[in-house]
Amino acid sequence: MAKTVRVDEETYRRLCEQAGKLQTVLKRPVSLDETIRYLTGRLKMRNRISDLAGSWDISDQEAEAIKKDLAEGWKRWTSKRYA
């Protein structure tokens, strides 16, 4: 059974913003009902590592620095099992 709920313009705008964010994460259309269920904790999202793909915006210089630091770290790493 559906019910009508009245909200002011600001609340409606914020609910729509949350629906847009949820839609971006789920990569599919999301209803306001689904958004409310998510916000009230009745709908659980499965977190997947692939959800993070493309979320970290870094420059080429930062990426190179990370690769360099990782390479240095791996050079110093040893396993007691194989040492």
C-alpha cells in the first residue's frame, strides 16, 4: 500500500541529491522510495571494491610517486618463511 508524504522543497531537493548519489554508486536508476529505505537503514548496499574504480583522481606525477614508493617498499620486504 502506497502512502503520500509531504515534505518541503529543501527536504525534497536533498532527498533527490541523495538519490542521485545512490544512483551513481549503484549505476542504475533509483527511486525516492529506495533512497528513503537506504537512508533509514532498511536497504543494505553490497560494497564491492569495483565501486571505488575511478573515484581517486590523481595526477600522473602522483601516480609515478606511488609506484616508486611501492617499488622501494617491495625491495625491503622479506618473508621470514623464505629467508
